[in-house]
Amino acid sequence: MNPALLIGQDIIGVFLMISILLQARGSGLSATFGGDSSVYRSRRGIERRLWQFTILLAVLFCFFSEASFILTKS
């Protein structure tokens, strides 16, 4: 196993979790008690960049996972 891949996957995983938790969309239990309405609106500014960053981190996490799987197999 390549330790650089494992460390990279761990770091990307932590940042992915943080970026997902930073995205407050008014869903879940808070919506039950009068949270955001369900009106459609587009993402703007920092919210849009955070959303794009989350997608990038998810793709990188999948890449690191596949690379780790392929290199462990050989």
C-alpha cells in the first residue's frame, strides 16, 4: 500500500465532510420547526464556490479510492 494515497484520502475525506457540513440548506429537522421555505433559488457567491469545491473533493476522493484499490491489488 502506498502511504501517500492513504494520507491523501484521509485529508480529502476530512475536507469533504467539512464542506458538506458547511452547506446549510434548511433541510432535516430544522425545516420541521419552521426552517427555510422550499422556494427554488440559485446559488450565488461563496455558496456556489463551496458547492463546486464539494464536487471537486468528491471526485478527488473517488480518484484516490480507485487508485488505492488498483495499487493494492497488484
